[in-house]
Amino acid sequence: MAEQGSETSKRALSAALYRIFRSLARLCLRHGVPYDQVSELAKRAFVDVAELEFTIPGRKQSASRVALLTGIHRKDIARMRAAEAPGDAAASTKVAAAARVIAGWRRDRRFLDRRGHSMALPFDGDGPSFIELVRRYGRGDLPARAVLDELQRVGAVTQLKDGRIRLAATGYVPLTTSDESIEIFGSDVSDLVATIDHNIAGAPDSGFFQRKVADDNLPVEALEDIDGRIRREGQALLEKLDRVMARHDRDTNPKVEGSGRKRAMLGVYFFAEDVTEEDE
């Protein structure tokens, strides 16, 4: 009976993966990424996960065991072990730095005015400045000028007549079809998949919060109102919960005590499409 349940789960997972792969195929074909390149990336991901996360305690992970777990030939495993991991460090660094700088600008009292709003900052100076903001929250050797250029490029800041820099956005939203938007795609989708994987694999009372609402018989005319409400109320919710997380964040509040170091995130998204006969 357990074996039958396992086969049932595999069929359900195969159907779920097919839906995910269709979305990924659409994205890849739109950006000119062929199947063989995606296949090679998938192989690398299988090898890395098997090597790092499916080990036997006290034993070194061998190529033979990785091959057994993944079904990938040992020659391919050896080749992938010797190659650099795929990634775009420049885009990743730029996205992370820009997002952290905006978050720090909105959270840190040193960069807020008396009403609790983000101050308009001079680029440099003795008091609160944009350079000081980047120094505290940029984390890395990315120059403040490069961060400013990126924030200006996406419209997140404006420059006042007196030269001060004013925050004009509540978050870092890169231009569509840019390296930065694709970097965020990789980060956000992997976090969502990791959340669902955790909830499927873990005990019922140990899952992360995961909910959605959906309807499939909405008139076209209703979408503008729904989208507007989600943008306003979703943004308000994110800002409220961002303040909750900031109270416990050591970068924003150095007095926070406790052990270990955790990363946590919360996301809100809205999607709409036509209902087809296949969906009925």
C-alpha cells in the first residue's frame, strides 16, 4: 500500500512539474535559451543538491552515490564538479545592495525625519548622507555612486535642486527584461519553491505560512479594481510587516540579542490570465 501511495505521489509530482516546466519553457523560449542549455543547468542543480543535502552522516559524498541518487553519469558529475557554478554575481550584488539600501533608508531612524519619513540626503557630508547609508547597508565594495546610478535608473530616487537625494519608491523594482529583474525572478521563485517543499516534507504544525485566494469566472472589467486593491492593500501589508521584521533585524537594530542568523522573507503576488478549454 505504501508503494502504491509512493507511485501516486510521483504521478502527482510529475503533473505538477509539467505545469512548472511549461511556465519555465515559455520564459526560456522568450529569452532565447534553448533546451540543451536548460538541461545542463538542471543536471548541475541535481548534482549540487545531491552532493550537499543528501549526504550520509560521517561519510564523504562520492561520485558513485551522487550518480545513484540522480541518475546522472559519473563522467558528467566529475565535469560539473570541476566547473564553476552558474551565476551572475554582478547582477546579484547590485540587486541585493539596492534593496538593502532602500530598506535601511525606510527603517533606520538615523535616516528618518521627525515624522518618521525617509530624509532627503546629501550625497556626502558630516551628518546623515547617502554615502553613509550605502556604507551601512550596501555590504560590499560597491561604490555609493554605482548604487545611486542604479536607483536613479529604475526611478527609485530623485535628485532635488539643492543636490539632495530623495527616496521616491517603497522598494527596489528593476525595469522589466533587465538582468536585475531576472535575478529577482531566480531569487523569488526559488524561495517560493523552497517554502512549498518545506511544507510538503515537514510535520503539519511546522509549516511556513502559505495561502492564496483564486477565482476562475471573473469578468475582464473586474480586474482593474481587483488589481488596484491588491496593489494598495498588498503594499500596505508588506510595509507593516517590514516594520515588524525590522525591529528584530540586527542591521537596523544593533541592540537585538539572540543566537544564530536566519534569513526570512514574505512576498505578495497577483496573476491573471484567460481561462481556456484546457482549464475547464
